[in-house]
Amino acid sequence: MRIGIEAQRIFRTKKHGMDMVALESIRTLQRTDQQNEYVVFTNAGEDTACLEPADQVRIVTFGGSYPVWEQISLPRAAGKYGLNLLHCTSNTAPVRCGTPLVVTVHDIIYFEHHPLFTSGYNAYQRFGNMYRRSVVKRIIKSAGLIITVSEFERENIINRFPFLEDKLRVVYNGVGRHFKPVTDHATLEQIRQKYQLPAHFVLFLGNTDPKKNSENTIVAFAMAMQEAGLDYHLVVGDFDRTMVASYLEKAGLKEFMERIHFPGYINNADMPAIFSLASFYLYTSKRESFGIPILEAMACGTPVITSNTASMPEVGGDAALFADPFSRDDLAANILRLANDRQLQKNLEKKGLERVKVFSWEASVRHLLELYKRFE
């Protein structure tokens, strides 16, 4: 077969979750499948080294804004290369396309709260969610197959679109092979210096998206430190310093601002060392369709506190500590529990290393290939 894969954003420098899912899937297909041909469609970007062409993998790059790229350029290019199918990997796809479509719908949160009338979104996020609402309700009817990433999200989608039950399948995400404990002291010290990390810290990689629950998590951390007098610091990644200061000031905890560290965007290649340096990891979103960073932290031997909602229990299994993301008191209590219990930390480290064995990109790709065969 000749298979097209839409991976528009994989060449951008600052990749996010769906970008990494597409990239890891393509890399694994490139490594393991010698039977099919692939045409990968991307937008222009600086990080072209992340994926190299191969005998069975052609990379086609063209520019343009996202809607124009997807709705006009992509279907034209798909037709040009005579594909058996076009797999669009990031929620949306061309509304009109002469090539059979497979679409990965990671989540439908943009249907659950109207982006124009929900607080917390910036203009870019509102536009993106409005675009998804418009496109997704049309493509799910015309696509030959819909993929999502968890049983939680499958149930969500079917509850809203019952007619999809027969063509909706779950393909779990995996965890990159480079995620493993880093024990080399020179490497750890190099990463500590590169990102100016404190000696004793908890890791939280939130952002301004309301579902990431950044305000509750940061305030709960400060509450826990205040209650117990612990000396942990919090590393928050590529986050706005002014916004964090406003969270703490509203909560009457502005003195804890000196405990918050802002290393900026962290390269994916550096994440295993970051996880290995962290005492534990907070992944306390209100809503996620999967939660790959839970597995990435576990693969590095880092204990995880995550949410007891949405897909997080499905991913974390018995290897994480679960908290109510809507309750600052519960978040703070679980932070204190893990910070004060070294045996619990060791148990979660051990269970986490076992849990990640359930998830791999090789298993994910094997499942994808079985689904692709329907289009032969």
C-alpha cells in the first residue's frame, strides 16, 4: 500500500503532544515496516533533523497557514501521490478529499465547552477550537475510520456521536525508547546547569490551557510547602512568570514565588534527565484524552501524582498516586503524602517501571497497520 500521513507540525522546534505522537509513530513505522510505502506531509520548520527520508518514506513539505494547508494543499497533494489512504493524525482533516481518510481524534473537549463562552482561553486557542468544532463534525461522517487514544475518550466520542460506534477504534499511545532513568552524573549536572534547576524540586509542565489545571496545581504546591515547612522547589517549564505570580498573590502565598523556577521550553531529548532529576512529577490536569508524560516519567523511574479523572487512571493503573484536580486541599495533601513517604516513592518507582511495559510505539504501530489493511 501507499499510505499518506499528515504530520503538519513535526518540524517545528517547540513540539507538543500530538506532534510527538505523529513523529514517534512515523519513526516506528520507518523502523519496522518494510512492506508499505509512506508519504509524510509536513509544514516547513526548523527541526528537519527529527525525521529523515528513507527508501520507503518520502517527506513532502509545503507551507501555508493551518486551515489553507489542511483544506486545500493537503488533499491536492494526497491526490497527486495516488494514496490508498490518508491518515490525518491531529483531530482534523480535509473536509473534501478524494483519498480515503483515517483520522485520529485525540479528544473532543472543544465540543464539551464552547470556546467563545468559556473563560481561560486566549485568542489563538479559541480560534483553534472553533476550527476543530467546524471540521470534526463533518469529517467524522465521511472518514472511513476514526481512531482515538483511550477507552475513556472512545466512550466520550460515542456518547456525543453514537453513529460512530462501528468505525471508532482505540490505539494507545506509547512512550519513546529514549525515556529511561539517567544515572550518569555528568549528564545530570549538564542538564541541571543548562536549565538552571534547583537541587531539590518537583516537576510540573503545565500551560495556559484551562484543562492543564495550572493555577490549582501551583497553589496546592505552595499550600503543601507552607503547611509542612518543606524545602522543595517547583519547576514549571515554559510558563508565564507573571501569570504564576498572580496565582500565588490571589491565594495569599506570594512569598512562594521564589520557589518557582522557569527554565523555558525543554527539548524532548533532555526530558529523561529532567525527569530523573525531579523528586516526583505532577500531571494534574482536569481533562486529558491520554497523558503520555505520565508514562515518560514512570519510564525514568520518577514517581507520579496525577488526576483521578478522565483518562489518567486508565494510563496510570496501579503505578501512580491519584488526586482530585478540582480540590486544592486534596492536591496539597497528596503532594505532602508523597514528599514525606520515601517508601511510597520507591513503590511507585518500581510499579511505574513495570507499568510502562504495557505501552510501546511498536505495539501502537502494529495496531495501526492492522487497521490500515482495511484499505488495501
